[in-house]
Amino acid sequence: MRFRESTRKYILIGFVAFIIVGFITAKVLASKQDKEFLVDDTLYQQASQLYNDGNYPAAGELINDLLLRQPNSETVNYLGGLINANNANYNQSAILLQKTLDINPHKVEDPMFMLQFGEVLFFADRFEDSKIVLEKCREWGWVPESYPNYQDRVTELLNQIENM
């Protein structure tokens, strides 16, 4: 099958037009994605700053907005869990920390995360779950430099669970 010269030109023009339309579409979609990322990043930075400043109610409002926008983000769920714990919303905090662990199962190897998770479960009255997490913390026998009383805190919580 042989194409005439005019047919080849139309095929080439159609192919070039297809590529140009693809580039324009990609540019428009990327621009929208960039704007969404900047909004999400700004919300996260503000929530994190409010958390660090101890303004937990305001941080809670921002993190709730961000959780609606980024429900599968490990860092957003983790910060949300910490903020909710400081607002005494322990059940919600436990849910968010569990979701953090579901998203990144390697968090189980982070001693500070596990202690925080164990404490949140304890204060949410989920004593059996808390005991499992805290026993894992005790097994490590490891003390982070940033928290030299780590094992003491683990033992204290486990003793409180045993005495209930």
C-alpha cells in the first residue's frame, strides 16, 4: 500500500498536532497539580508550626482540612494523630496513628512512634492493644538519645495496665 504525498503530509500534521495537544494538556494538568501541592504544603507547614507552638486547637482545625485533602499521607496522618492526642481526642488519635502504621508498616521500627502509639492507645482505654505495643517497646531495650527515660515510661505504662 502506497500513500500519496498529500496523505503523508496529513498523517504527519495529525501526528504533530496530537503531540502538541498532549504537551498543552500535560502543562495545564501539571500547573493545577503544582497549585494543589503548594496549598497542601502551606497547610501542613502552618499546622506543624501551630503544633510546635502549642496551639493545638488551631492546629487541629488545619490538620482536619489537610486530612480531607490528603487522607493517605503518612506525615499528615502522623501529625494529625499527635495533634489529636494533645487535644485529648485519643480515639481519633489512635485511628490516625494506626492509619500511619498501615500506610508505612516500617514505622513499627521507630521507637518514639511506638511509644507515642502505645500511650495514645492507653489513654483511649484500649489497654490490650496498648500492652502489645508497649511490650514491643520493652523488647528493644533501646533508649533513644532524645528521650533517656524511654524504658522507664514504657515500664510505668505497663505497670498501670497490669494494676487495672
